[in-house]
Amino acid sequence: MFPAVTDLIPHRPPFLFVDEIVSEGPDSLVARRTFRPEEDFYRGHYPGSPITPGVLLCEAVFQTGALHFARKQGSDHPGVPILAKVENVRFRNPVYPGDTVTIEVRQKEAFGGFIMMSGSVRCGEKRVLSVDFSVAWKLPEGKV
């Protein structure tokens, strides 16, 4: 049994784009998210022909990366996950209201407090996107 997503990362609705952890390995984590038709962003993207914004699909990957990072660190991780780098984003297929996607991240390397990862989103058998990124867990400056 995996812990709840909200036990591991500080994201909360309406900006939480991972519903559950499906599986994990030493250097990977797989999660799932259903994009519900009533979500507010569909009202403007696009009226009459809604599709899930690509930036939110990327965010789902980044949050899955943060989940992997949190699982690697253990339960004592003050601060928040900070995205440090994004590259090689490729969008292949749209995601529609009601679709359930599978999100996978794989750790490529880690050093200096950063984890470099590759991520992908699939909807059924269709690849939706792929992206390379890095994340760190930091206490934001100015935080009391």
C-alpha cells in the first residue's frame, strides 16, 4: 500500500495533478491521474472543444517526480520541491476531459541536491508526452 499523495508533497487541489501512486522501483515511480470534466480550466481551454492544457500535463509529471524525490528522501523533508530545469518536451496526443493518464518518472542521476529525471505520460496505449527535467527539495528563501 502506498501513502497518499498529499502525505508526500505539499500540492493541494486545485493544483494537484496526481491522484495515486501505482508502483515504484528504486529509480522510478508510476502514478495515475483522471482529468475530471468539471475541472475549471476546461471552461477556458477550449470552450466547446476542451482539451487538457499541456502545461498541466507537464505539471503532473513534475509532481510525480516530486513524489519520487520524497520517497527517496524518507519522511523528513522540510521545504518544497523546486523545478530546476525542463528540456526536450514533446507532445504527441491530447488528453480530454474524463481521460485517465499514467505518469512515469525515471531517475537518471542525482548530485548536489538535484535529481535529473525523464518523464512520460500515456493515455491507454498512446504516448501523450515526454520530458526531461530536474528537481530539488528546498526551503524557499524568505520562508519563516
